[in-house]
Amino acid sequence: MNEPLFGIPNADVPFVMGILIFFLLIEIFSGYLHRTKRKFGDWIQELGGFLVLSLGTKAIIVSTVFFIGLNFFPQYQYALAEMNFALGLVLYLLIDDCLQYWYHRSAHEYEFLWKLHRAHHQAEEMGFFVSYRNAWFYYVIMPNLWWVGTVVFLGGVKAVALGLILKQLIVISAHSTIPYDKFLYQFKFLNPIISIWERIFITPAFHYAHHGKTKRDGISDPNGNFGNMFSIWDQLFGTATFNRQFPTELGLENDPKEHWTASYFYPFITAKDKNNEMSRGYVKEDTITLEPATIQLEKGEKYLWCRCGKSKNQPFCDSSHHGTKMTPLLFEAKRTGNVRLCNCKATKAGPFCDDSHIEMKKDQ
Ligand code: FES
């Protein structure tokens, strides 16, 4: 596994560049680059982020792994060089993608990581460069990049090169403005093939749902579909939603849109606005009350009830749960009229009040 792929040193670089140019041409010829509403800060985070990652961060991480390996574990260099190539490739990709699933999921469930990943979800349009839109530090501590360096050190350079090419194909196509699967869903006879494909690989529809603004649209799931190359992890760990549809609204709800320097350089640069979660020392306050909220609901309307107790729009979700393990509850009103929605978040009949707040009041 230690000889270069196709006999070309660093073969993944020209191939990945080829993939990027291919998708760039698609976006140019489809007119997308004329229509885009991206601002300077968006471009710099996406294009600049890509260049810094590819030319700097990755190389520094791999060099660091080699420095540690050669100084402390020299006996393991090339330890896997004789491994069967196909086996090495599958192992490399599965471990890589499982690591990335958990890293990505953690970036939605833990506050510090969420702030490093938040920029990725601020994009209100897809486009293949969104793939590289994260804070710089997000990549520095990304386990996959350290895994890449480790496998190369162990002698798996060929598996890594091919693995990177295959993974980029899936990841970039999942972010592209021209989702290939949208076209394929129109042909019934392709259904069995797509059904198998989407149960193994990430499709654009699967990933677009992750970028959708709100679950209220019945398509999006910003707190699910975390996979990068394979959808198997989401199915295995209960976070998969397959619906083959594309949300019309992408991005974050209630996004105060800090300056791009705070998004990209967090935690080294933070937002100046003290009400922005990217500002230094920002704390999400509890907003629960020990009284239910009496709200007029409309029959057939969908609502997101806040479960995290941090929303500024109680009893409904305003996306403040990002960076925690809590998720809102989606429900549809069965009738028009006033209902008592729980606001103490202790109800066992969510979203409705079951008088749990009375017990809480007694405990105070
Ligand atoms: S703000 Fe979304 S669950 Fe609380």
C-alpha cells in the first residue's frame, strides 16, 4: 500500500482538483455563479478556507504525525505497507467516515465545537465550496485529518490517495447546486438502484435536509443526517431521515450574522455584538417559566416546541438548542383553538402542559 496511486506521487491532488474544476464548470454553465447572493465574507470563508485547509492545515497535521511517529514510534512506520490494498482502502474509509460522523455530530451537540462548525450552516445557498466552510480551528482538531496522517505514516499512502478522491466525489456532489439525484428520482425504474445507493452513500437530498433551516418544512432535519460519505452511520445511530426532497430555505434560523472573521477565526477572534453567541463570554440563559403558555394554534399547522428551555421565543423553538444534545419537538395542531403548551419543560405529555410545573413550584 506504500507505492503512489497510479505511480503518481500525491495523485489525490490533481484528481481532487479535477473534481473541483468539473463541479465549478457545472456551476458556471448553469448560471449559478451569476445568480448567487453570496457576499465577500462568504466567498472568503469558502474559497480561502479551502486553500488554507489544502495547502496549510492538512500538510501541518501530516508533518506533525510524522514528527511524532519518527521520534516516538519509528518501528511502526510502514507497518501496514504489505496489507492487501482493497482491504486497506475499505478499512481506511470506514474508520475515517465513522470518525467524521461522530465529530460532525459532536459539533452539533457541544457548544464549543458548534461554534467552530456554525459557519458551515450559515450558508443560505448550497455550492460545492460550502464543503470547506468551517472555522479554521475546526480542521485543526478534526480527527480524520490526524487519521490521514497516521495511515500515511503506517504505509497506506495509496489507500489514502484513492480514499480521498472517492470521498471528495461524494462530499462535493452532496453540496453541489446541481444535485444529481433530483433528476434520477423522476425515473421509477431507477428506484431500486437509488434505494440501495442512498442506504450506503450520502446523496445530495440526504445532505440538503441537514442544511435545511427548520424541521417545520417537513423535509429538513438540521439535527440529523450527519454522515459525510456513508449514510450507514446515521442509520446505525438513529439520526437518518430519507425523504428525497430538497428544502427551499437553507441556513440558520435567527442568525445574527457576525463578521466573517469571527466565524472563521473563532475562538481567536470573537463577535463584538454581546447578543451574538460568537461573542466572548456569551451564555445562553434559561427562559423556562413555571406557568404554561396559552397559545392559539391553527389546525394543520406545524409547530416546533422548544425542549431545551433556552429559546427566546417560548414555548416555540428559535434554534437556541444548537450546540446542545436537545432537539425541538415537531407537532401538528389537530384543531384550531387555544391550548396550554408546557413552558417548564418537565411535562411528560409534550408539547402540552401536564401540570408538572405545580410540583416544580412546590419544590422551590
Ligand atoms: S430552542 Fe430549539 S429546542 Fe429549545
